[in-house]
Amino acid sequence: MLRSIIIALTLALPGAMATHARAEQVGAEPYPNGIGVGVGPHIFLLEDTPLGELLQGYGLGFTTGPAFTLSYDRRMLPWLSVGGTLAFRYSEERPTKGTAGIRGLDSGGSEAGLYMLTPRVFGRASFYTPDNGIDGAALEMGVELSLGAGATLLGWRGVTDAAAHFELGAALLWSVHIGCWAATLRIIHQVMWQEGIGPLDVGFGPSWMPTIDLRLEKRW
């Protein structure tokens, strides 16, 4: 169902952007150049992906968890922003006893965690339409391209293993801005490389890793 939603929104975006391009455009956000701090859920669509198969080998899901971001962006043109983001996302769960075995290893019900710290650079092309009913409000839609590299940590039976990852993403985004606050939905079509991690030193890449990202952000 989630993949059907992604396809429908992808097909709908070009026509919507063309309509808003012809409409009145706001030259910039209330805070066009600034720092933002955000929090919200991060949802991996891991079905039939190498990372999903790796985690299933541990008896783990890790499909969703909270994410925190610290970002800076600068508006270069009325429709173009560039910047950088430091993102931290994680998921923790208790594996099902007796099913989380790698070559027969049992977790014994201990906690496990997946943590990803990723610095990114990005470019965003977007259009704003003012909401005349609310002072200082605007609706935004656009496309964001990002490039990032960082560390993946897998906590397992009291031991944490770390390895590097690399990602290249293209996101469709919709955002509601009210003053210095923003609520944003990103549907990310992402290609990811992962170095070997865990007891079996499993790595993969490049691999498609679709993601849904919801974020509430405060800007200065």
C-alpha cells in the first residue's frame, strides 16, 4: 500500500508544480537563510531490500524510529536552496527469542539497536504558495537532491559493530510553513551502499532504499 502511495504522489507532483509555477510565487521563506532543528519519524520500506534481509537474519524489523536533524540552508535563487544536514536516526527493539539467530545464535531476548549518523549536502528546487488565510503561512512543494556519507552502528547482545554507509537520494517534498515552524513530508527514492557490519560482516550496494520522512522543524 505504501508503495502505491509513493507512485501516486510521484505521478501527481509534476502537474502540481507546473500549476504552482504559474501561480503567485513567494520569493523566499520567512527565514530564507538559517539554522533548523527537526524531529520526527523515519520509515524505511525494507521489503525485498538487502538491509531488510540482513535485519531479518537477526530477527529484527527496524523499519521505523525517531530521527533528529540539524540543518542549514541558503536561498540562492527564488526557487533554489542549497545547504547541509546532520541527521541521526535510530530504532531499538527486543528480538523474538529463538528466531533471532545467525547460524543458530540466540539473542536471549536482549535489546538490539540500529543507529545511523549521516552528514548530507543537498540542493532543493521548490515553489511557495502563500496561504492568505493565515498570516506568515505558506505551502511548499518541490524536489530535493542529497548526497551523504556516515556511520551505521548495530548493537547486538551487548556488542556494537560500526561500519560506513554512503547514500544518494532524490526526494519529493511537501511542507507547511507557519512563521518559524515547518512540517514537512519527504518521500525519498534513495540508493545506499553499506560496508560489512555484524557478526557475518554483511554489506551491500548499491541498493534502492525507499524511505518516508516526516519532520517538524523550528528555524532561526
